[in-house]
Amino acid sequence: MFLTPFFLIAAGVGATVPLVLHLMQNRKKVHLPFPTLRFLKLAEKHSSRKMRLENFLLWLLRTLIMALLGMAFAMPMIRKSGLGWLGDAPRDVAIVLDASYSMGYHTERGTVWDKGVESAVAIIEGLSDKDRFCIFLAREQPEALVAEPVSNKQEGIARLRALQPGQTTSRLGPAITAAMRALLKADTRREREIHIITDSQALPWQSLATEKAEVDAKTAFFVSLLGVAAPENAGVSSIELQPPVVRKGSDVKLTAKLLRTGTAADTTLSLFINDKEAGRRSIAANDPEAAAPSFTLPALDVGVHAARIQTPDDNLPIDNAFYFLIRVQAQMPSLVVGNESETLFLRTALRTGFGRANALVSVTHEQITDKPLSAYACVILCNALPLPGQAIAAIESYVKTGGVLVVFPGMGANPEAYQAWNCLPGMPTAIEDLPLSQRNRTLTWDQPQHLLVRTLREGIGIPALAIRRRLAFGKLHQTAQRIVSMGANQPFLIERPFGDGHVLMFAVSADRTWSDFPLSPFFLPLLVQCADYGAGVGASAPFEWATDSLSLTERFPEMKGAPTLSAPDGQPVSVRSSVVDGRTVLNAENLTMPGFYPMATAEQPEGRPAFAVNLPRDESDLTPVADKEIPKQLGAKQTVVATDLAMLRELIAEHRIGRTYGEHLLWLAFILTVIEFIYANMLARGKMGGAEKVKVDAAGHVETHAPKHVEV
Amino acid sequence: MASDPQPKAKARAKTEEKEGISAFLNPAEMHKLGRLVLLSRYTVEGNLAGAHRSPLRGPSSEFADHKSYGIGDETKHIDWRVFARTDKYFIKRYEDETNLRVYFALDRSASMGYASGDGPTKFEFACHLMAALGYVIVKARDSVGLFLHAEKVDVRLDAANSFQHLNNMLKHVQQHPPSEGTDIAKTLHEIAGTIRRRALVIVISDLLGDEAAIVKALAHLRKQRHDVLVFQTLDPAEIDLTFKKPCELHDLETGEHLPVNPRGLADEYRKVFGAFLEQYKKACAGMNIDYRLVPTDQPLESFVRAYLEERRRLSR
């Protein structure tokens, strides 16, 4: 297509000008006498091919220049892809709109989401009556707003305008694949375009690295990156409570993980507990610990406390608050099972370690079934075996639901007595009396980072024990691990997770009959750690990530009856009931709104916060994507990237109608003119390295010799 | 671009008005040339006593050798000092000194009538050169002769030692402008056969013929023990092909026409023509022939002066 095709005639005429001039030049040739033509003929014979080539090149250059000038003024319109006549062909257009919460980023002119919707509307409005469109939303899973190509623009635009930005992350790969399939399914003879509208965030593109989108080579891709070039955002991505279970009166440390995008700047974190500010941290931009600031929780009453960490208002407000629950429990005692003499050191250690007399309850093994085990932080068996089957079942059930069992052996039970247990980390094979020469043992930490021993090593030095007798173990259970050893392949303390709880087993007894372990400096702290460890194992998570479904039965096993769950905005949350393996299982659905979800039961009709839900914080990382990487990531040849609506319109026009290359042709003609000028001058002046002129001195001596290889 | 080498009316008219030596040399030029001398590098045989070495023994002051005394020898030539030493009679002999006989072999082929631009034709330049050298020769009391040739020897004048003779020679030259054909080799052979005694033969030509044959003819001259001098007179345009625009050239001798684009051809032409000149240069050097290229744009007087000075130095 040409804007001014009249100039094509000029191009044609212009192209013949050099030839005409050449012919006219030949006609006007001057006739001159010359002494002899012999040498001219020889020279012509030698250089005729070269001359013909030079003349041809000159003619070609001049013809090209004239033709290009004519064509440049004719203003050719060329489409980047496809043929020119396809500019009017009907097309199917798919719009993939990023619906992640990062699209809620505020810019000078509204949010990115608003700009995205406007772009999508503009794309639809720019379609002709023959064109069709479909709309897909890129979320965690793609969602079809208009699943199949339709022509009804008004309805599509209305649906778009009714949309709100999502509160999840997004993956572009599956959404592009869904759009591609919809286009290919509709009609493969039409021209196809996929418009991807997103912010400039790199995250949604990362899904393409692991899950390639289905891309058709004939489909044109228009990517609108509507986010700002250098976004800034700060938010808490996660928190951690230490210890995980908060006991009334105990010191609890809260560590927040801070996620920042953009240029480093000072920020402030505020901790709110029950809507009252409980702490504040100012974080300098260059603070090396800025990524994980910590708070010390104030003294809290027993119960569930709604807490949040707030960052200052920024352009992405949705992630400024991080919600969590602090469940403060009353102090729980440990249950020590064994006779008085054998548990003497143990009781003393626990009472001393926790600083209170009610830190433990001591019973004999006959009394164990009388006690409800769930009221204890841990159960410690001191030479308490063998136990009746009913007691074993009760203890194993206790461990399964999150309890901790600590087993100290003794002479009361032979190795066969352990066979009745299913939860032990290793099955004893013998009680071994050690010779005098092997009694002195140095303990080694096999799992130095284990919660039990992580803080134990500091200040104690190398623990050395005199061990007279030990429990020898066979092969440990496959899920068991050795935490402390007293020599090669001789475990001292082993652990096995069982259900939601753990079983710890020592190789020596808790009294002095087997070793001097009760007298060693790390007996007390190790026992205290065991009791604390038991308290932490059953701790529930302080927050949940936004999800479509969450099991209430798992979170609240003691709950009876159907609860009433409310969303942060007060709307009721659907609780679905189903029967699995004969048990009734309750699942809360659509916990996607960040905030606290109060739950009311028959026992507690007033309701209490059951969950603190946060949006996945991956989306808070607004690190921008590199424009140049997008075509590679998409794997589509016809990919253009626009950064605003005006640029998108221009690119669409270029694709559909084409763009004029008149200016390019003018530049090309100019370059060829320069080349022609240089080349023609070079030929006129003789080339470098050409034959030198014959020089003759005053006395007639010829000074310059001609090349010898020329035949005359 | 070189203009059409038509005879320049004024210059030609000036030459044609006068006859003989005055048409080529003015008094000032003659005065300057009068101080120069053309010496032969080899022995020559002349008629008269002169300044040049002769193969014969004669009355001069240059001792040549001794000879045993024989009957008929004059006793006054006996070297008594040798007799005193050897008790034998020896006669002292001296080199004979004779005058120089110089023959000009002047080419008047059609190609010699070429001139580019305002300069003289090659023939005019050759005539000037001959006049200047002739004047120097006659002034030194040596003899000059002429072979004016094209396809054959058209004018032959024996060597004589007089300005009148030189004048006659130049008049003949004026009366015979460049003609159509050329056969330099043949005419040089003819000249070699004609000149009986050792002489200096000056060939003035553009040598645009069969190089091998011409070289053979020059060798013939050398075999006759003549001192040979070759002045190749060429036009600058002919040497470098200095035309700029495409033109159609026609051969002055054959009348052939050839359209050429000198711009594209110049480099290759120079190579070919350079090789052609090189052949003569080498061949002449091999035969001890003094070969000089004389472009017609070269100032004649300075050329003659430079050449004779150099030759005088070499002859000592």
C-alpha cells in the first residue's frame, strides 16, 4: 500500500535516468587522435571485466537512488507481519488481564488496575464489527470473563468495568494458554491477537519459565506494561513467634520478615495487639537487620489476641497490614511417671528449671490411665515399663495429637517389654553393662540445630559422662533421628515424630544407677528443653495464607457442632461438611479476604478470632520485568511491548494497517548517495595501489619501473 | 581533458616562416648551447683531426704503446730510453685523435605528429632536439648527417662539418612533415648497413613499433661498433593517458577507431605502457646504448644541457 502512489511513476522514471544519461553520454563522445591504440587495446583487454563491474555498480547505485527517492515520496505502508491486504481481514482478539493485587498499585493517574481496564476497553472499542474478542483474567488459575470470541462489545465492556482487582497472585502462563486455546478453537482462518495487560511486575512472567504457554506462531502478541518503571513497596511477608506456643508469663519474641521493593528507604513497623499499639520499630534503609526486625511481646492474658503489623501507607496499601493471632495458654505441667526414688533427679530438675512447684505431676505407672494426658506439656516415663496395653494406647494417642513422650529406661523392663510400643524411635536389643575402660564417654551432638540442643551447647562445654550401663538399640525407625550420641553408633538420645507429636528416648536411666547423667550440668537444661519442646510441638500456626478451602476439623479437633464463621467484613463464610472415613469433616471456603475470621460455636456463642488470613506476599515483590525478556519468555516472534495506552494504540495501528517507511527509504537513498559519491570519486582519482605514473628526470632517465608481469 | 591536438596556428606559423636552424634555435639558445660538447663514449673514425679518440695511431700527445722497430719506421720515433735499458729498438706510438661523425635517425612516422594540448608535436620536439644537438656538434667541429625516415629512409645526408650543412638538414626536415606509415626496424637496419665507419648514431623516435625488431635493429647498429643514442620522444598524454572523459580515439597510423573510458582504463594502460618502456630501457642497457625518454613537455634546453653534462662526465 502506498499513501501517494503517484510518486511510483516518478520512481519508475527516475530509475531510468542513469541509463538515459549513460546513453546520451555515449552519443556525445569526443573524437581524438592518438599515436597508437595498441596499448589501449591491451589495457582494455586486461581491465574490461573490472570496468564493466564498476560501471554496473555505479549504474545500479544511481538507479537504486532514483528509485528509492521516488518510492520514499510514494510513502509505502508496510505491515510488520502478514500481507498488506490482510489489514482488513476479520480478527479474533483475546485480552488477558492481570488480576493480581499488585495491579492495585497507585500511580499519579489512578491505579494500574484502572489503567488496565481502560486499555482493555480501548482495545475492544478499536475493533471493527467483523472482529470478535474474549477476555481472560490471570489469577492463580485463569478465569474466563468472556470465554469464547464474541462481537458484543457493550456487554464485554460492561463486564470489564464491573471487575475489581483480585486479592491473589497471578500466573500469566496458564491464562495465555487458555486464551490461545479459545482463539484456535473459534476459527483458525481469522487473524489472531492476544493482548496481555499487566503491571510491570516480573512475578507473573515467572510462571512461563516452568510452564511454557501454548503459543501459535501466527498469533500477534501485544503486551501492555502499565506499571511504573521503578515501583516502591514495603510490607511484612511473614512472622515467627519464639517459642511457638505462648505461655502466660513467658517471654515471647516476634520476628517479622520485611519485604521491600525499589530504592532503599527508611520505614516503620508498628505492632498492634487487640487494636492497640504494642510496639514500633524504625528501620533504617542501610540497617543490616532490616529484613527481619523483632519485637518482644508484652505480657498477655490467657486467650486469643488479634494482632497485626502495620507498615506506613504506600502505593500498594493492600499489603500494609500483616494479620496474626497470638494464642496465650496457661502454663501446663509435665507428667512424670515412675517411683519416687527413680524420678527424684527429674522432679528436682523440672521444678528448679521452671521455678515453680506445679511444673510437674508425678504419678506411678499404675495411676497413668487415671489422668487425661492432654492437660500435660509432656509425659516422661522413668523406668515405667512395662505398661498395660490400655496405657500404651492412651499415650500413643496423646503423642499422635501433638504430645511429647520422653522415655528413660530402667531395670524394670527387659528389651521385650518395648515390643508392645509402636511409637518408639528405636527398638532396644539389650541392656548392656559397660566395662570400666569404656565408661567415660563424651557426648556428641548429631543434630546441633535441633530445637532441643540448639541453645544447650552454649556455656556447658564438652559434656563428658561416666556411663556404667546403657540401652543398646537395633536399627532405628526410618523416620527417627539421633540427636545426641555417646560414641560411634551408640545413640544417647533419639527422636521420632509420631502423628503430630514426638517421642524422645534416652539410652540411660534418669537416676544414678546407670550413669552420672542426672548429676551432669546439662541434665537440668535438657529436661527443661524437653518440656518446652513438648509445649511447642502442638502449637497451631499464628496465621493462614488466603485459600479457597481450610479444614476446621484439623485446626480445632476438640470442636463440637457446626461453627459459624465470619469474614473480616462481617459476611458469613461458607462451611462445608463432608464425611471422610466415617468422620465428619468441616471445611471453611473462600478465606481470601485478609483479616481476622471470628468463629462462634455452641460452646462459645460470642465468637472469638479463629483465623488470621493474609494474602500471599509473593505478589508484594514488585521487581519489574525487563521489556526485552518478554518476547523470549513468551516464545512468540510477533511480540510488541507498550508502556501506555497511546503507545499500544500506535503499535496496534502499525500491526493492522502498517507503517510508512518513507523516511527509512529517504535515509537509505541518502546513504546510497554518499556511497555513490565516494565510489565514483575513488574511481575517478584512481584507486590506491594503482599503477604509478612514469617519472622522467631532467636527463631523460626513466625513474619508475612498470610492473614486470604485464605482457606487451 | 586534453584538447584536440590540432596544430597551434601561431606556433606553427612562426616555425614555418623561418627556415633552417633559425626556425628552431634563437641566438640566445645558440649562445648557451655553444659552450656544450657532445662526446662519444667509444672510439670513432673521422676524416679530420679532432677531439675524439680514434682506433688509429697518430700524432697526438696521448701515449698509446710501444712497437718493435721495423723497416719503414721513422727513426725519430725510436724511444732511446728504452733502447738504453733493453738494447733493443722500440718505437713510441700515440693515439690518433679525430673528429666525430654523428648521424641523426629521425622518425617522421604519422604517430610522431601527435601532440596533446598546446605542446609541440613529437616530431616538432624531435626536430628541436636534433637542431640543438646538431648545433652543439657542428660547433665542436664535428660532422652531422641525417637519415629522415618513415616506412623507408626518405632523406639521407652524409656527415659534414658546417653550419650550412646543418641548416640544409633542418630545411629537409621542415619539408618532410610526419607521414602515414612506419617501419623503424627496417630503416635502422638500412642505416646500419649504410654507415661504414664507426660513428655516433642518434635515434630520435617514439619507437612505437615492434619492440623486438627495433631492439634487433639497434643491436645491428651496435654490432657495427657505432656509439648509439636513443631518444624516445613521447607525449605526456600518451605516457599516462591523462584524458578524463570518455572519448573515441583514432589511431594516427592505422586510422582505427576505439571508444575508451580513460578514467577506468588509465591504471591498466600505465601498467602496459610502463612495461613497454621498460623493455627498451633494459634492452638498451644490455647493449650499452644510451637510452633516454624525452616527454615533449620537458624544457628542451635544460634537457640538452643536463644530458650533455652527464655524458661529458661519463666520457672522461
